[in-house]
Amino acid sequence: MELGASVVENLCLAGDTAHIPDKCFDQLARKACRGVLSETDRNAIADDPSFKAVDKAVLKAAYSGVVALVLEAVKHDADANGISHFLEECKFTPDRIQSFNNIFLTQKPSMQILLGSVGSCRPHIVDVDWRLDYYIKSNHMERINEAVYLISLKTEVPGQTELQEVQFSCSLEQLQDLVGKLKDATKCLEKQAQS
Amino acid sequence: MEEVDRIIIHSLRSIGCDIDEEVHNLRQFNTDLIVSAAVQCIKFINNDADLPNTLPPGMSARFRMGASLANYVQDMGYRGGDLGYQTFLYSNEAEIRKIFMFLVEKLPKDTSQVADEPMGSSVMLHRAISTELGAQLALPWVPTFLKDRGLRNRTKQPGWHREGTSCMHRYHACHVAVPRDVASLTVKLPKEQRQYYGKQLAFLTSQTQCHADTAPSVLEMTAAEVARQQEWETEWNQSGLTSRLSQKDYKARKMSKIQKMLTDRLKQDAKQRDGGSTMDSLRDLQQVMASISQNARGGTKTKGSRFAHTEKLLYGKDEEKTMAQIGAAVPSKDTEEETQRKREEEQQQLREELTQLLSQIDQLELDMRKMTASRQQMDEAVSSAAQQRQDKEEAFQVKKRTLDLLPDAHNNIQKLQGVVDGSAQRLLSLAAQWEKHRAPLIDQFRTLRELSSQRESEAQRQLEEMKTFRSKMKEVADEARQKEDLQKQLQMEYERMTKDVNRTAYTRKIMEIVANIKKQKQEIDRILIETKSIQKEINSLSGKLDRTFTVTDEQIFRDAKRDESVKKAYRFLAALHENCEQLTKTVEETGVILREIRDLEDQIETESHKKVLANLEKITEDYQQMKKENATLMAKLKQK
């Protein structure tokens, strides 16, 4: 896990007892995690009374260092050992390392979920409705008598809470074709899962 | 033997044989145990061997089972001797040991194959992918509204995996600003910047417009910084060090190079776009003419501006472009002819003026050139005249002095001679002094030059060394990382492996046995050498004996014809020789007999291990039983 020089500098600032006293450090770490996770707590650190004694520029620098560390650690799925090792290089005292690990590791799963939800994807099919219609006749032909399937695929689109639908109609052979392709796909997946 | 037995018993227990806790060596195995253990082994190795697990009670069934066991073991490739039902039913410890060692050796190959797979990282990745896919495929379908924001919980390692996509955001990173050098002791932050950091700059998590962009932006910022650092390091290592400038100078030079390149390109493009350098000069000329015309014509400002426009019309190479540039100054249709006429008149006038002025300028230029050329000539003439005057003055001085000296010619000639000699001497001494000074200075110069070239080559060498050190450092770091990864993998494997077989004890014993065998081999070699030397001695001594005996025999025989006492001596000699021969023969025979005794003792021991008597008794018993069974079967048959 590598971080750039300015981030390391800000982290050293955060670990320095002269600039950030011990009581404030826990609060800083907690606010950093909450600030990343929840939208309402984005700016919660600005109004926190326990940081009155700290110089604002120093506080901002330390906060950005901690936020960057937290996100990188989640990205690399670092465990307590890796983080302790890194923080020792940034000249943190063992107490601070311990308290940081405690706070961070409890929030790590939710942050992993947050990072996992970043990405773009096509609409995701979750459900399907189908209906079999019988095409009796039209204005061009007197007698047609064919079966027609109406398929409606329900998809999840990122950003929308309601399911969107993709509707199409197909004949029996086309539907058999589609189902055959789906079966091939499942067989391929199962083969991958076995090997 | 104890060790071997323990290993065999342990392996048999591990495949599921039910062996008592008190059984510690193969001698304590009875026939049932032997048979059931062998059947288990065979079933483990070869799954479709249909043998009953225990020895059946009937004698003929037992006989058949023993025979089939023997067949199976021989089919598997046992080469230790003939097998038959007797090896299993009437067992002999050594043979049983061999058979079990063979079977146990055949066993572990099935279980150790699993641990021998390659542990490359791509293989591990594939395995992780397939386990994850298998786990996800095994879960039943759940409708969307039952998944918590698209996540499903499960008990395996991460505790969740994502199935729905409605809560996903696309990756969008914005620029975020972070305070730098706030508490740095080397860089002084200007007061305004510190104020900005303190009052205006927002906290990092509130800087992006949309909160979902915070994580991507911060990740991108850190990654960009790391990438920039690495790039700078590689560039500095490759070309920065060889240029031998400090970091600041190198960066300044690079910046100036890039700026120069930019300005050159911009100038080139500007020239290309405006159609050549004539336009620039024409524009300048046009400005000059505009100012001249303004000064000359006073209040004709509008004409001046139109003059500027018409200049463009006249001299623009691309008339459409210039028309487009003028744009709004398109004349209306009514006055077009008038303006056209006016324009043509003006054009004519201006052309005439222009040609006049141009010719004047040319004339003036020509004059100027002539003037400068003539001035140069004058200067040269002046300087040459001054030189001549100087020479003439000197010649005059010399002549005047000689004239003065002429009256007292002789003395003066001598004085002059003396002066000339003295000056010649002075010249010589000065030349010698100069030589004296020159030599050490030249030496100094040479040594300094050598020093500087040495220093250059030293610097080159040190650069090379630094490069090799850096590459070595990288290699060592890579190796260390690889070894750490390997160690982690092996640690995991070691934890996975079973620990009930004490490998260190076995390896120690094996090493001890090997050392023992080496010692024994050395002893044997020594003894062989001793034996050989003794044999050689014996041979040489017997040869000597024969020779001396024949010689003495002849001699005494010759003398014996004459003398009586010599005949007695001869008879004594013959008797002595015979007795000694007998002695040696008996010594040899005792040696042979001792060896035979030893062999026979060994044979007795091996035979006593075979338990022949006990087996014979068992065989006779079983034989009786078989007879009885046969009799009963015959009776049954007869009854039917």
C-alpha cells in the first residue's frame, strides 16, 4: 500500500500529539469514517466542538490525511498488521495505532460496500414476465393462427428505484433459441465453478 | 525395526484399520489382524476389490481368501518372493513386514497428490473465482425487494455479495484540494495561503458536488500522486543523474526547454495561418503609412481608416478572406460605381506616391552605402599613414643618435659592442629564467589536467556504481517480496497439512542411520584391506618357506650322503616341515569351522523366527478341520 508524500505528511500531522491531542484523535478518526460513508455527516467535523482548540488549517490537513488513508486501506483490503506497519512508518504512537485500528475495522465492511457500489453497468435483469398470445387474424389475412410470446424483462437500472422493463415479442422458435442460449450460458458458468 | 513397525501401524490406523492400542510391533499381529489390515489397504488402493473385511470362519473360505489376497498383492507388483495363502494365514514376521511396507508405500500416493499442485498466483485466483461462482450459483433466487439495496448476506468470508445494481453510481472523480506544507519546517507557507486553508477551504469530504463522488475523487488524487512520484523517480534515475545537475536545476532546464518548444510551435503556426511573412511587414508598413497620411492630411481621419481597409483589399492575397474580415464595411449598391471610381483614382495616386517614395528610399540607401564604403577607405588610409609616420619617426631617431655618436666613433663602437653583448647576455639569462619558470608550470598544468580527467572518469565510475547499486537494491527488494509471498504460501500450506506424523524424528533417525552405515562401510573397507594384506603376507611367507625348504633340503641331502649326523638332521628337518604343515592346516580348518559355526547360528536364528513349529501345528489343525468340513459336506450331499 503506497501513499503519496503529501498524504504521508498530513498523516504525520494527524499522528503528532503536539497538533492533534489524544482525545481529539479518536473523534477525528470516527468523523473521517462517517464523513466518507454518510452524506448527512459530510461536514460534521466542521461543527464538532471538540476541535475548537486545534488550528483549522492543521485540522483540515490531518482530516484529509486520515480520509485518504482510510480509503486506500479499504481499497487494498488491509488488515490490522498492514495498517499498523504503515502507521508506524508515519510515526504514530502504538496507542493511536490501536485506537485507529479499532475504529477503522468496525467500519471497514460498510466502506467496502460503498466502494463496491462504484461502477457502471448495464441494466441488470432480475425478473421476467411472459405471456402467450394467439394471433388469430389481421386485416391482411383471414386466418393466421400462430402463437406469439410476449416477454417482459424487469431490469434494475443504476440510479432508478423502480424496475424498468424491456418488452419484446417472439415466436416459439425464437424463444427456444433464447432459452437454449441461456442454458449454454449456465452450463459454461457451472463448468467454471467446478474447475 | 521398531520404527518401521510404528510407521506401518500408524499408516494402517490412518486408513481406518482397527488396531488395538497395545499393539506396537508386527510380531503382535495375529492372523485376523493381518488379513483385515491387508484387505483394508487393498480396498484403499483399489476400490473395486471385493473382499470380505474379516477372515471367514470356514477353513476352505479362509483358504480361498488367502489365495485371493496373495493374488491381489502380486498383481499390484510385489516382487519380494512367492506369495500364497500361507503368507497370510501362517504368517512369518519378516515376510509380513515386507508385504505391509509394500502396501503402505502404495497407499500415500493417493493422498499426497492433492498437496503437490502448483501454487502460482494465477492458479489461486482461478480457484478463488471458481469457489465464489460456485457459492453464488448455489444460492436460490430471491426477488429484488428482499435484498438490502442489492446486497445479499451469506455466511462465507466477506459476509455479503452484490446482486442488484440499483444502488450503483458511476465512477466520477472531481478535483479536490488538500492543504499542503501546513506544519512543514522547511517550506514557509504565505500568510494568505494559510488564511485560505484555515477559513475558506472546505473539508475533504464536503468538497465534491455529489457525495457519491467523494471516494472516487480521493482515490484518484492519491493514485495520481503516487504515479507522479514513481514517474519522477524513474526519470531522475535514468536521465537526471547522468546530467549531473541538482534536482532544481534539472527541473528548471526541462521547463525552459518545454517553453521554448511551445513558443516555437506557436510562432510557426501563427505564420502558417496568416500566409507568410510579407503580411507582417506589410502590416507594419501600413501602420507607418497610416501615421504618415494622418500627419499629412490632417482631418481626413475617416479616409485614413478607409485607407487602412483598402490597403487590406489591395494587398490581401486571399480576397475572400479579407472581405470576410472587413465584414460590415460592405458598400450599398447605389454608390458602388462612385466608390469604385474614387477607389481607382486613389489607387492610382497612391501607387504613384508609393513608387516615388520607394525610389527615393532606394536612392538614399545607395548613397548611404557609398558613404560608408568611402568612410571605411578613409579610415584605412588614415591608419596606414599614421603607421608610416611612426616608422619614419623611429628611423629618424636612430639616425640622429648614430650621428651624435659618430665623432667619437671608435670608443662608441666599442661601447655599443659592449652594450650589444650585454643585452645578448641578458636575453640569454632571461630565456634561461623563463625556461626555469616554464617547466614547473607545465608540469603543474599536466598534473591538473590529469586530475580533472581522472575526476571525470571517477564521477562516471561512481554513476555506474550507483546505477548498479540501485538495480541491485531493486532486485533484492523484489527477491525479498517474493520470498515473503512464498513464505506466506508455505505457511498456509503447512498449517493446512496434518501434523500427526513427526517428520523431524524420522529425518533425524534417517540421518543417524546413514551415518552409521557410512561408518560401517569404512570399517568393512578397513577390514578388507587388512585381510588382503594378511593374505599377501601369508602368500609371501609360504613362498619363502617353500623356497628355503627346497634350498635347505637340497643342501642337507647333498651333505647327507656323506655324513650320518647330517642324515639325522635331514630327517628332523623333514619331520619339522611336515609338522608345521599340519599345524597350518589345522589352523586353517579351525578358521573354516568357526565361520561355519557362525553361519549356522544365523540360520538357526532366522529359522526360529519362522515359527515353523507353531505354523505346522496350525496347519495340521486346519487340515483336520478341512477334513471334517469335507466329511460333513459329503454327508449332506449323500443325504440329498
